[in-house]
Amino acid sequence: MREDAGQRMGQDLKAMLTTRLSLKRQSWLVAAVCMVADGTSVLLRGCDTWQNWLTLAMTLAVDAALAGPARLSGVVAFAHAAVPITMLLHGQWSPANDAGILIAGYRAGAWLHGIPAIASLFALSGSLLVCNAFVDRGLEWGIVAMVKAAILPYLVGRYTTARRAYLAEMERRTEIERRDAQEAVAKAITAERSSIARDLHDVIVHHVSAINLHAGAARLGLPAGNVKLEGSLRSVETASRAAMVDLRHLLDLLHGDNSEGARQPGLDNLDELFEGVQAAGMPARLAVSGTQRDVPESLGITVYRIVQEMLTNALRHGDSDGVLISLEYEPDALIVTSANKVGQDSQSGGSIRRGLVGIRNRAGMFTGRTQAGLDPDGETWRTSVRFPL
């Protein structure tokens, strides 16, 4: 789990760095386009005096500053506002950094707040108003230039920031709602599991405990010499105690305690299953073929439960010849097979179907294939489950 968390952190850091580099490239691209547009405008008007060359140098410098960090947007806005005023003082007023002023106004609206934002807007607006109104174009042209080149980009920047904040808030609310929904589902599942655990504890565990106690009392009350009946009662006691252990494991799982002490039985515990069936009077054999190999613990638990269900079906519906369970290890699969003769008084009703459905469901969790039915002799019931490894 720690490795997964480390990988996620590394991926998030990589994505963040990639995003920052992309934004930096885009800011430099915007600055470069402004430098080309404004620089070309100055060159087309001619650079026959030192004032023209000063205008070109200042224009390229302030346009290049557009690629700087967002926190310097106010400084960049004041620098762009200073270029027209400087040109006006040297008698060289012309719209040299029009593109740069537009972007500077947008940056001021998008990234600045409070006094720095208002000051930047006033600097850009005042520069355009003064240079357009008091040269030769009149106050009306000054106001139009101020609105088009300073106020409008500033307002677009403010709108962009507000929209970005709105979308971020919507994403935050959606994330909170998603987490709340997940927590609600988790709480509902926990409550349902606790309810099931209480029912198991109050009903099933009580009855199994009673079976164990009564079997023990009956065995102790037997007259001496009745070995067969005493062995049967001992088998009942053993089976009920095993059922109690499994039930306690299940209760621990339902309560969320999956500790080592609540570990489920696996392939290493198959002998205990067969001993219980043999003690009940049914011959049961386990045959293992192929090269044994380690399997995942979850698969081992599933195989144990499937074998347990196979033995239970053989006890209920088989005859006295017993049951043969085989585990066949193939290079790419594990095959579990049970074979037993069908008893004369066996009823192939709902219990068989429920048992097979349980086997199929458990096998399906590991993409296992289940086959069940009578052999061609019409007497042997065979159930086979193949797990790919």
C-alpha cells in the first residue's frame, strides 16, 4: 500500500511539473507574439531616429515581461503604461505596444486583487486616455482607446478568474458530495453487516452451541459398550465445534476484523474436513496429482469452501461407498473434482441446486469453470471446478 501511495505521489508530481512547463511555454508564446506584432509595428513606421530605436527597445522589453510570473502582473502593467507616456514626452507618440497593453490589462484583471488590481487598471487607462486625448485625437478618442485597450481586457480577466473560481467550487462540492455518498454507502454496508452478524450470533451460534452441548450430554449418558453411537456423537460434537470456529471467523469478517487470528482455513486444513466426514461414517478420500504449487491465500480459502460443499453434498445425497475428492495441479490450472455414487433415497431437490450455485459463485470470483452432472453410467455424480492459474 505504501508503494502504491508513493507511485501516486510520483505521478501527481510529474503531472504538476508537466502542467507548469506547459503554462510556461504558453506564456512565452504569448509574449513572443506580442513582441513580433508590436516590434513589427514600430519598424514599419521607420527607425530613423534614436527615439524610434528607444521605443522599439522599450516595447520589446515590456512585451517580454509578459512571460514573467503572475505575481508581477502589476509591475508589468505599470511598465506598459509607462511606454506611451515616455514616447509622448519625446514627441514620438504612436500605438507602439498595443498588443502588450491588451495582455497586460487582461493579466491585471485575472491575477490581481484589491488595490494592486485597481492601481494597474488606472495606470493603463490613464496612459491611454492622456496619450490619445491630448495629442491630436481628442477626448472622445481617448475614452474609446481607454475602454477598448484597458478596461475591456481587465474585465475579461476578472470574468475568467470568477469563472475559474466558480468551476473550482463546483468541483469541490461535487467531490464533497461524492465522498459523502461513499461514506453513506459504507455506513449502510457496515450497519447491514453488523445486523447480519447479530442475527448469526443470536440465532445460528445459539443453535450450534445447543447441538454441541446436547451431543456431549447424550454421549456422556450412553451406557458403556455402544462404541458406534458414541463415535457418531463425538462426530457431531467435532462438527459443531468446527462450525462454531467458522462462524466466529465469519462474525469477525462481518465486524471488519480480518486479523491473523481470524484467518480463514485453506488448503492446509483439508485433512480436518476429511477427518470430520470419515468420523460421521462415510469413506472419504483425497487424491492429489501433479506438481503442487503455492496458490493465493484467497484461492486456497475458496477451494477449501468448495471441497467442504462437495463433502456436504456427498453426505446428504451419496451412498455408503463414499466420495473421492481429487486435486489435480496442471501447469496453468488447478482442477478440483468430486465423485460419489448417488444414494437410493437421495432427493435431487433445492439443496443440491443451492450447493451447486454456491460452488459456481465461489468459482466465478476466480474465473473458474464448473461442471456438474451424472456420469454416463447414470449412478456417479461428478462435480468439477477448473481454476486457471
